[in-house]
Amino acid sequence: MAARPSLRRSDLLDDPIRQFAAWFERAEVHPLIAHPEAACLSTLGPGGTPEGRMVLLKRIDARGFVFYTNLGSAKARALAAHPRAGLTLHWQPLGRQVRLRGPVAPTSEADADAYFATRSRASRIGAWASEQSREVDGRVALERRASDFERQFEGVSVPRPPHWSGFRLEPEAVEFWQEGPARLHDRFLYLRVRGGGWALRRLYP
Ligand SMILES: Cc1cc2nc3c(=O)[nH]c(=O)nc-3n(C[C@H](O)[C@H](O)[C@H](O)COP(=O)(O)O)c2cc1C
């Protein structure tokens, strides 16, 4: 394994969102990272059992980290009951992991409309066709629903389904992990401070 520079406190910006943006920019241009915006979303499911699944982060800014999904899905129901979550990203070729956690709130209707309008027609039809996380009789049933919606919206633009929208995680903790030699990795945790700003500490790996 090629030696990588370790992560020093002096390498880190005061604001973890800006630090995230700096790492994200590196991941985006890396030829071996196909989906730098892919993250594991962890929620608390029924009975308090944690559940994880991948989502794509579609907007990242000072207000938080936005993803879109079906509002009837297991994840959306979990978030309605317990509106807090974790996001974990792994950029293997860079030896980097970022973990975030915090409260989650729905995005605005206008925000969801604007993002939905950027999706391809096929994936807009797909959003109508999928009753995400519910049992489906078979592949044929799914394809029939997709064809039905294609017919329904023939010749017109596909509107955002009422059961499809976005959520924003507002981080209150952000951890940056940089792989090091002999398992001596570098970990830095930012914690949001009441009243503004962030506290930064180094953790044992
Ligand atoms: C790389 C990747 C990205 C994904 N992005 C999303 C996404 O942005 N939104 C979404 O609803 N599902 C996405 N999925 C599918 C979810 O992982 C999951 O299977 C689905 O949302 C149902 O999850 P749930 O039953 O826990 O709600 C993605 C899957 C992969 C592998």
C-alpha cells in the first residue's frame, strides 16, 4: 500500500461542512470513485432495531445533507417515528470515511419539485411505479405499473408523486477518518457547540 500523508489537526478547517466539501471535491474527481455521493443512511426501525441502506446525497450545503425517497418506504416511516439518523460515506481509494449524525427534517415541496424535475423521464415514471419497501407479487407486476404510468403521462411532463420527497440531515456530529499505516488511523470528531461553532477533538482509531 502506498504511504499516505496522515491527517493532522492543522489540515482541518474550522467548519466540518467546509471540510466535508474539500474531501468531497477530491472524491468527485477520483477516477475510481463512481458515486462519491453514495452514503449509508442509518435509521432506527420498529422496535428500536437499527437499519442501514444506501442513498445518494443530492445536495450538500451549510443547511445539511439532502436525499430523496419514497415517503411510504421503510426509511421514511422510520424517520417519521424517530427523526434522527446517521450517514456514512466510504471513499476506499482515498482511504477515507466520513460519518455524520443529527436530526432529519423533510425538505420543502418546492425543493423536492425542483430536484424531481431534473430526473430522467424513466426515473420519474419509476418513482410513480414503485411502492417502495412493500411486497410486490413479481417483477411483472412492477413492470405493468411502470407501463400504466407511462400511458397515464403520455405526452405530458411527469409530475412529482405526492409520495416522493426529500429529507435533510442537519449534522450535529461529523467525524473524519483517514486510513493510516498499521491500523494507526487518524480520526477527528467535530461536535456542534450550543450557541454556535464546533468543538474538534482527535479520537483513538
Ligand atoms: C448506491 C445506491 C444508491 C441508492 N440511492 C437511493 C436513494 O437516493 N433513495 C432511495 O430511496 N433509495 C436509494 N437506494 C435504494 C436503497 O438502498 C433501498 O434499497 C431502498 O430505498 C429501500 O430502503 P428502505 O426499505 O429501507 O426504505 C440506493 C441504493 C444504492 C445501492
